[in-house]
Amino acid sequence: MPKGKGKGPQGKRITLKVAKNSMRVLFNGRRRLELSKMGIAVFPKCLLELADVEEIDLSRNMLKKIPNIIEKFQNLMWLDLHSNQIDELPPEIGTLRNLTYLNLCNNKLTTKGLPEELTLLRNLRTLNLGLNCLESIPTTLGSLKELIELGLFDNSLTIIPKSVKKLPKIERMNVKRNPLPEFAKEEEPIDTIKRIESLYLVEKKDLCNSCLQTCQGERDELHKLEDVTPGPSEKPNFTSLTTPNSTAIENQEEWRIK
């Protein structure tokens, strides 16, 4: 068997030179490694030479694992890993105490793949776990007191722990498209009023006796409703009022003289 065959996609090999050329300095002075859409299947070890960066973008690749060497990136504040194939995080993720942004959206994370150490990221403000395979989330996520945004959409969650719902600084929590009981669709109220969607005009001669009787019966019911409907009130008649065009019509000449 040829070497490497059957081990799955190897992905693109990232050299230190390629990594250095992917470095960007942002307007706020932070240095970001922009390695999105590079076909990376294995976390490049050469990145250890750049472990003092503040931001890493490894989104839209083919990563399945994040190695424990992630703990070497102690200056990391922003980590984007969305749209990979990651099914679990290493416990060492909890050592990145400066991390404020962590995007894990659109991966294959299961509940077992979330280590308890995730709750050590006490400075985390944004955590996106949407589009994964989570059936539950740990109640200990409620210890992330600085969280402002939490994405949990498109999972298999049936309950959101109270500790997470009551996070003190949370402003946006997206839990859409989960089988949560509170989002179960209520039955639409029955419309008791018959509404006409189509109207067909036919001549009497084209109807059979049965249909003709039905139509006539419905027409009679409609006329009954019209009879009960209050019509416009009659104009008041002021018989004692003398005006040129009403009761004084016979005495117009006399009225004009006056």
C-alpha cells in the first residue's frame, strides 16, 4: 500500500514562510494569522514559532482536532475555528485565559467533546457553538460571567440550563432551530369564518337540480343577513321648520316679500 494511503485527506502543508506571509496587523495593533480557506487538515506545528500572536483565523478548513499545543498561545484573544470538522476540544483550551472571542460554529462538536476546562475562559465575551451536534450544554457554562453573545442555534438541545439563561451580561443568545419545548409551534386557531378563495360564475341552466337548490339556499341565507343588517338612518323631518325648499313651499311668495 502506498505511503499515507487510507489515512484521509492530508490537506495543504503550511510552512513557516506561508504563515508569516499570512500575518496581518489590525487597526487596533493586534496581529492576526489569516489562514482561512487554506485546505488545512492538521494544525500546523510551525505556528508555534508565532505563538505570541493575538488572533488566529483557521476557519473554513478541514481540521478535525485541535492539539494540546494550543496552550502555547497564551496571548491569544481571538480564535476563529468555524466551518471545520472538529468533534472535540482539548482540555488545554482552558489555559487561554485572555481569550474573549471563540467561534466553533459549523463543526461536529458533541456534548462529550466540550471539556469542563472551557468554563475557565472567564474573559470570554463571544462563544459560538451553533451548527454542531450538541444534545445538551454543561450547566457550568453559567460561570462565564462576561459572556455577551452565545450562539447555540441548529443543534439538538431540548433544554437550556437556568445558569446559562441567567448569565448577568448576556445580550444575545441564539437558540433557534433546536427542539426546545418553548419553541414548539402552537396550533393555529381555527378560522370559523368561511373565506372564499375562488369565485366561479355559471348560468342556471348549467347547474343540476341539487347544485341549483344549494346555491339558492345560500343566496336566501345571504338575503336574510342583509335584512338584519341596519341600513342608513332616515333623514330627520323637521315639520315645523320654515325654509324656502320644505314646508314653506306653498308660501314662497309671501316669504320672499318678507
